[in-house]
Amino acid sequence: MSGPQQVLSVSDADLADLRARLTATRWARRWPVDAWTAGTDSDELRRLVGYWCTAYDWREHEAAINALPSAFADVAGTSIHYLRFDAGRDGALPLLLANGWPSSFLELTELAERLSVPSQYGGSAENSFTVIVPSLPGFGLSPQRPTLGGAPLTHEIWHGLMHDVLGFERYGVHGSDLGAGESSLLAQAHPEAVAGVHLLDADGPLSPDLPGMTEQERAYLAAEEAWSDEERGYSHQQQTRPLTLAQGLSDSPSGLLAWILEKYRAWSDCDGDPAARFGDDFLLTQASLYWFTNTISTSFRPYYERAHGIFPRIEKVEVPTAIAVFPHDLGGRPPRDWIERTYNLTRYTTMPRGGHFAAREEPALLADDLTAFFSELT
């Protein structure tokens, strides 16, 4: 492999434009409600916007991104960005790690390092993996797919990357959120190549009329419905009228930050303080990556495509499947019985802490679970 390549080079003019927009933010009128009750807390947003336009050093984080082991590949005429972390031993199983929304490949870098060189974190070199971290099409450094719903679909792009471009005959897959859905489709479509799939989120059965429902399953569905009533407004908007929302978020960096900051608070194990859990710089680097690549609009596409039946459904995943359930992830906690209706479930782990952004929140816990699962399959 050659050394790191420069994949981001934001112009001084674009950086100045961002700061000017932040400085000129027109703030929404306050409501007489408690912080975060009706959406992103105005005081916290003002604080972060102030830091973003005055003291946050994008150039430092741009250099760190450019120092990552990035590469680009052409798969069936579609460009895809990915990181490659080589294992510290020969014959290691390759793993593909996929993030969800509203995130990026940056969420997965420490997890990838822990898996590829575990000896640097107190683990054994015998448990190392070669790790590939692709950027979802339309997220950050991967351009969106050229046609709405047309081939190649994301999971086929990933198989083409792993099998045809990188030459891996057999590999494992891990995903969360949108990445979990694509990982499941990949395992369903290519069981001959996918050794196993490790998920933080699992799709449910196709039919809502299920025989022999357990009490745990009914409780889970009730929790999902309650969560949906309270929290799923973002998803409905991104499924139905995403381009209306996208225009505002693509024009206003404070609006973009407000939209994703609320999710980092609501979906993580942060005790109500996302900045304390993730750090200001990480949150603003994620927002900056969306901003400078102008990809918040295209990051909504999977929601629209799934809602309109453009993507295939997950019917049955036969390859060995593991799920790690983090207590502060969004929605309910799916029980084993529910997952076994769709997946060949061989490992089920209830985590003691962590949430939707587990790879960033609890990389050691997640790395240990991934290692335990995939080590049994090699």
C-alpha cells in the first residue's frame, strides 16, 4: 500500500464562507420550554456555533483526515472512498465496517485500529483483522450513486469492492443503522463470500402478522411504537420530503449542526451532554465534513429509497449473525426471538453501556465482541 493520500482540501474561501455564515446566524426565537424539550437546546447550539466560527481548527482535522489510510475504487462505474487498515499478521480475515446516519467513516477509525492492530490496545496479534471502512454512497467522500434505485446498489458496490477490487474471497461484515441494513443485504445476497455479519440493528420480519409472538416480542414492538411516536419525525421527513429539508440544512451551517446534534444527544449514552461524551471537536468535524462536501442532502437518499420500495427487502439472512444491543441505542431492544425470525442468530450480546454511536462511545466493548464472534468463524 502507498502512503496516505490527500482526500480533502478545503479552500480558504470556503472556510471563510463557513465562518461568515456562522457569524451571521439568524437565531430562532426562543420558546418558554426547558432545554432540549422541543428540539436542540438554543444555548448549547449557540455555544458550539461560537466555537465553530472562532476557535475550532478545521485545518488540524483536515490534516488528520488526510493522514488516514484512504483510497478510492471504481466499482461498476461508481467511485467509492474507503479506509484500509492492514492486519498485523498474514491470513487475517478481512472485515468491512459500516456506519449509519448521521455519521461518517470518522466514527469507525478507532474501532478499525483496535481490530487491525489489537496489540496496541493490550490484545493479541493473533486476533487481528484487515479492516475496510467504506464511505456510504452520498456520505462525505463517496459520491452518491448515479441513479435513484438503479444498479449498482450499495451492498453490491461493497461486494464489488471487497471481492473484485481487493480480492477477498471471504470476509466478515459489521454495520450499524443504515450500515446494518446494507450489511444484512450483503450477507443475504452473497452468503458464499460473507463469513458472518455482526450488527447493532436488525431488520424485522416482512409480515406484520406473526404466529407465536412471545411476550418479549410484543413488549419490543410496543416500545418501538412509543419511540416512533416521540422520535421518528426526522425519519418521516427524510423519507417523504427530504429535498425540502436538505435545502435549509445545505444553506445554514447552524441548522445543519442543530439537526445532527440533537441525534447525538438523544441516541447516545451521554447523560444529556453530547459535548462531554464526544467532545466539541469531534461533533464539529462531523458537521464540517457534511458541510464542506455538501452531502447532507445525499445522506437522506437511503431513507427515501427504502420508503419507496427502491431497495430490496431483507427476507432471510442465513450466514452466522451476531447482534450487540447497546442500552441507549434508538428504539426498543430487540429480543432474540424477534431477530431469529430473519437471521441465523448465533451470538447475542447485551452491552452494559453505550448507544447508537457505539464505535465512538465504546470502541473497546465493540471490538471485543467483534473479535469473539469472528474469531470463531475463521
